[in-house]
Amino acid sequence: ADAAIVFCDRHRAQPFVVYLPHTMVHTKLAGSPEFQGRTPRGLYGDAVAEMDHHVGRLIDTVRELGLAENTWVIFTSDNGPWLVKNQEFQNGAQPKDHGGSSGPLRSGKVSTWEGGQRVPCIVWAPGRVPAGTTCDKLASTLDVLPTFAALAGTKPPEDRVIDGEDISPLLHGNFDAANPDKVFLYYLLTHLQAVRQGPWKLHLARPAHPEWLGPHAKNRHIHADDDIGMPTPRLYPLENDLGETTDIAAQHPDVVKRLLALAEAARADIGDHDRVGANMRFFDPLEKRPASPPTAFSQSKKH
């Protein structure tokens, strides 16, 4: 936070971007003396309180430098809570729990249940983002790049496929501009496990503990009740069943068919555990395009 504040001050007269990925509250946890014992949630709560304090310092700096009317701030998370740090893989509630809580969402980090990938997001831009409003439209951190490019009056790179889209109208309160056909894909490593469009989320059929997930085949990060196989696809209406409790696939075969087609299009585009998609990108040097994606096991051995 100190370095970010100095950076903002140094570049106050020119456009800038600050990316500040706090280590906390990823374990191991710690807290400065003035924050220890301040919350009923133990060390985890104290670490959250300290992070909140320093985010506040950064916002205060933006105001004090006279930049508030020309700055957008996005505060969000990269994934759901690390339930392995909580008692019996449940949502954190006890002071000794060192992982977070997904509230009404099912499961947590390292899963494709909503608790693993659906996270809070707060956007602040005085005079542009309407205060006290909540947007329930589908968006993703994949959208940050094209959105910030649009806000800066430019465009994202055009020499590659960009998966995100400009959601600046949503940030400014124009929720009717949301893309009604937007699709979100839930991957665990290279394995496509679920797809969502609108209120509908379809978990794809898969075996329990897929061998192609290597060391992650048996998921030791979540409760055993959530580390399961699915012989047939499961459909959940997230608007009415946020906790993904009741499969209604049998009642909506048309929706299942439509979402299965979206999943197949995703496999052709960016691949799956058993295939390479046309637009899949590889970040390690390769002599030639592989016939199949690297498995979790081969990746872990390599690195």
C-alpha cells in the first residue's frame, strides 16, 4: 500500500494503472500489532481488517491528489474461500478458522461450484458509478482488460482472441446494456466442468476424481460432499437456487441441450482436458502445437 501511494503521487499528472494484489488474506496469515485481536473472527478477521484499512488509505490518497473524478477503482477477489483452512471444510466462523466464507454459495476455492469462482466486486468512481447500487448481471475479471481499455479511450490488442468484453455501461449503471447471451465457462485446470448463460448453470457429466487432474483428482481443498462425480449433467437455476442444491435437468431438457451446445463450442474454441482448442494459447515454449493439452500431472512434474 505504501508503494502504491508513492506511485500515485509520482504519476498524478499522467495516466496510470495500479494493480495491487494483496497477499493477505491468502495464508499464511499475519497481522500488524495494532490490528491483532481487533475482530471476533480471529487472525483471519484481523488480516481482513488490516487489508481494508490500507485499501482505505489508497482511496484517501486518490481523493487528496484530486484524482477521484478521473479514476476508477475496482476491488474484487480472484477466487472463493480456502475451505481447507477451516474446520471440516465449512465456511469460516470460528476465530481459529484461517479461511474465508462463501456465505450461501456452495463449496469454495479449487472447485467449479459457485463458492469457488463467484466473488464480490466493488467499483468506485465518483460521479460515474452510481453509489449504493447493485448489479446482478454476469461479468468476469476477464472483462477488466477490454473495459479499462474502453475507459481509457483505446482498444485491447487485436492480434489475438480476447475472451472478455467491455462492461463499462454496467459500471455506469446502465444495466440494460448487459449482454443477455453472455457465457461463463467453469474450468478446473484444463477441465471444462460447467457452463452458465443467464440464470442457468449446467454442470457437465464427469467421473469422480478424474485421472486427468493428476494430483488434484481427489480434491483435498473442499468438503467430500462436493468432490463428486456426475453421471449425467446437472442443471441449476442460480436466481432461485444460489446454493446449487436441486438438480432440475429432467424438467428442462431444452435448456440442457442449449448449454451442452455452448460447452461443445467452448471445447472447440479453447479446449478441454482431452483436446486442444483452436484459440488455446500455451505459455511455455513449444516446437509445435501439441495434439492434446498438458495434464495436471505432467505440468506438476515439469515444474
